[in-house]
Amino acid sequence: MRISILSNVNMDMLFSLLKKEHEIWQPNGYGGWISYALRPDPDLQAFQPECLLVLLEGNELLRRCRTAKERQEEADQAALCVGKLAEQYPSSRLLVSTIDLRPDVIREKDAADESIRAAAYWDECLSSLTRKYRNLHRFELQSLIAEYGRKQFYSDRFWYMGSIPYDMKALHLLAGEIRQTLSRMQTVRRKVLVLDLDNTLWGGVVGEDGIGGILLDPAHEGAPYQDAQREIRKMKEQGVLLAIASKNNEEDVLAVLREHPQMVLREEDFAVICADWNPKQENIRKMAKELNLGLDAFVFVDDNEAERKAVELSLPEVAVPDFPADIAALPSAMRQIYETYFWTWKLTDEDQRKTKQYQEEKLRRREEKAAGSFAEYLASLDTKIRIAELKPQLTDRAVQLMNKTNQFNVCTLRMDEAKLQEYLSAGGHLLMAEVSDKYGNSGWVVELLYHIEEETAVVDNFLMSCRVMGRCVEEAFLDEVIRKLKQDRISEIRARYLKTPKNNPVENFWESRGFETVSADETQKTYRLRLDTAVPEDGVGNIHTVIWEA
Amino acid sequence: MEEFLSFMEEILEAEKGSLRPETTQDEVETWDSLMQLRLIGEVEMKYGIMIPMDEVSKLTTIGDFYRFIA
């Protein structure tokens, strides 16, 4: 990765520790981070850093401040500079450190330690900065120092010899933390945590020990299981889907999930529950199909090594972390699993609603089976589609959706936020649609990118989350957009299909909507639809209610 | 001594076998003032010793460092 580090102290040592793995731009001299914020540096801009790390040494930052007010002013000033950097490098990820302050020893000891307040104030500054600038993120320097211990982290000798605040070992640790953060930034977040039950979520075997016999309580041996369940519930709140793959009788499992007084996780916390005697790899494969996700979105946790090996061998895409030998380490193993596989900078609303959405999908499928015909089923859903032009609060979601949608994606055009802004300012349009029905809200799941050339609308991409596939949403949406374009005196729509290994489902989509094929080869097809002659047929999609958001 | 030399070579990114106890700071291109601190830090870390601040300016050859661990 192309990286640079700006700091208010000498962090040059980090460059020599990181240069083997990363391409580094080294600032002139050291400590001059503010000058880079105040004046854009042409060299650094030409370098186009993918990641710009701002490491602030808090004690140095506030060294000259004598009052709380002065400390706040200094922090505000630094926040302003950080904001300027975020604006100057919109395509870089800007990682800004929290600060650690050594305690204020020389004071009457009943008085509050102002250093704690000052570090917290900077934390607040950082929170509002990360809300304001989407390319700006926190780098948890303070926790790193706290975890390792201040006494070992700081080095007075290095400080006085070379303006290096930290000890050699601490610098290695810091370099390691940076390395890890950079590598996490390049990995894709997984989505599903598949859990075994016996001796994983509780101690003992429910089929043998009975619901009253399993180990699960707030103290003693059952406590690590309960604490681990708390960590898992937190993961769910962070958008991780939970699933169960357990070799048990389903009624035993449901009894524990519903009735055991010490369970933290309950039936409704799980998107899928597979409690039977089938091989777990088969059940995971089934889950992938049911949730419409790739196997590379799964993490499998089981105390039984044979089960782990079986899954690992037959489903190599599934991540299978080791299980701790000592059960006391189970909660921290769960935290580690989150850090390794589910780490993310920012959650979208979509992430947080996921489990519920998958449960709603289950109800829909049940309804589909019960309905007499497909049209009857569609009508029974009472679907509402809300169309809107892209607005700022939807940008995160828009970028997320266009980069992770593989199947229903006619051109698979990937864009980061900067590229999208470029596209929009060059005259591109982005329409999104939110889909809801009687079972719930599926969120913003449709995107259409197009631009206008005289009287022609050129579709640059059309994509939809697989979550709403099979409900004629795309048809209702497109019909409505075509109607609107026609109203706006557009006479023709042009569109394309670009083949990828995954987008077969839309290979004949444009044909199915009445588009005429202009050219076709193995890799792509181009289409047009004349609007002066063709009027969209009233398809099955007109069962849905479609509205435009003002 | 052998082991110490190869340890120093690794940090200084010097060719294997190129360092001798009498090699001076001027002879090694990568040995600048920042590297001086790095060497102190790495030697301290590896051998669990501490080199006092007032000794630092006297460390001009590889052998000067070795004195602290021998």
C-alpha cells in the first residue's frame, strides 16, 4: 500500500520498520504535520497515498498548555488541521490517532486529573470528525498504549535523544498495529457467524445432560460461556448474522433457546438454525443458499476439532478459527474473531437490520409456498417501492451496494466514493429505490446509474441486492423510470450487459423488458429501447406500489 | 560475537559478513543519527540491557555496542 505518516513528533523510525511491506512517502524533517495540513504538499499529493496516518503524541501536543481552556483550544486547532487534511486528500483513507496523556502528577490529589478530561475531549473531536469526513477514521493509539502499559511504552531517553516518544519495543508494537490495520482495510468483511452449541455456547451436551444440566451461569464454570454469548450478541448488533449448526435434536435446542433462564442469545437472534444430524458442511452450504451469500462470507466456530477439520476440508472458503483450549479464553477468542473477520469502520443502517431482514425473508418464502399462484403471492406481499435521487445520507449505502452486488448487476461497475462523486459531477444520475412489504423493510436495494445524451438516456449500470430478487421489484422499478423518462421527453434508452462469472441471472434481463439487441458477443451485449413507439407493458410488476420521493 | 555481528547487519541492512568490531559509523551508509537510536533500542531490547544517555555519543563502532553486552 502507498502510505505516509504525519506526526507532531519524530516517527521516522516507523518508516524503517514498515518500508519492507509498504511504499512510503516520508515527510521532510519531523514534527511538521501542521504545515502539511495548512499548505497542500505537491509531492505528497502526487504520491497519492492510499492511507495517510496522522499520529499525534498527546503530551507533546498539549505540552505548552496550562489550563483546561488552553488544552481545548489546542485540540480544536488540531481538529481543524485534521479536517483540512481530509479535504485535501479525498481519495486517501485518513487515520487519525486518539491521544494518550500521562497523568498529571503534580497536583492536589483530590482534584480531578485534567489529562483524562483532555484525552476524552480529543476523542470527542475525533468522533465528530469521523462523522463529518467519510474518509477519516480513528486509529486507536491510546488503547494500544493502555494495553501495553505506559511505563513500558514511553521512553524518556529516546525522547530527549531524538524526539522519539516511545521505546523501541513500543515502536515495533505500533508498527505491528499499523500493519494490521492496513491489512484489515484490504480484506472484505465476512457476514455470518456459524456457531456450534454443546461446549461452544454452553458447557456440556444438552441431549445427554438435559436443559437443566448444561453449564451456563453468571459465576464459575458456566460464566465464560455466558460472557462469550454477550460478545456474540454485540456482534449481532454490529450487523453480523448469527447461525447455528449443531448436531442435536431440534426440540432440545429450541427448548434451551426459549426457556433456559441463563441464555443471553435467544431464538430470534439467529437468522438460521440448523439443529439436526446432517454433516455440518452440508448445513453450511444450505445456509449459504438460503441466505443467498457466498461461502466466503462464513465463519465457523466449533469446539470439536473433527467438525472444524471436516468443514475446513470440504468448504475451504469458510473461515475456521481455532477454538481456545482453556474455556476462560472463550470471550476474548470471540472478540478476536470479531477483529479478524467482522471488523469495519462504519456500519450502515442496512448492516444493523440484517438479521431481521433474513427472518422476514423466511416468512415470505413460507407465503410463496402457500399461495396459489406467483401473482397471488406477489399481490399478498403488498410491496412498496420508493424511488429517490441519491442524497448525501444514502452515499455510504450506494457505494456499499454497488461494490458488493455480484448477481443482479448488469455492468458490474465498481466505484469508490470519490469515483462516484466524479461520475455525478460529470452529469451522471443515480436513482435508488427502497423496498418494503408487509413483512418489513428491505432497505435501499436498487440502483440505476445513467446519463443523458441529448434525447437519449444511457444506462451505465443497473443493480439490485439479491435480497429482493424474485419479487418483480426490478420490473416495477424500471417501468416507472421509463415512464418518467418518457415524460421528460427522452426518446431512447440505451443499455448494456457486461458478462462476469457471477451475473448470469441478468444475462437476458434487457431482452425480457422489451429492449432490442443492437450488438452481442461473448462478453457483452448492447441494447436500445425506443420510447416514441414502445410503451412499457403492464407487467406483473404493476402489482407493486411505486412512488417518487420529493 | 558472530551472532551479534549478524544481528547488527540485519538492522543496518548491511551485507552478510561485512561488519567487523572495528567498523565505524562513517563506513556504513545506513548508519545515520536515526539509525544510531534504532541500534541502541534494538540492542537494548534483544539483550535486556540499558545504555545510559551520556554513553550514546561514544558509540561510534560496532565494538562499542558489543562492550555493553559482553
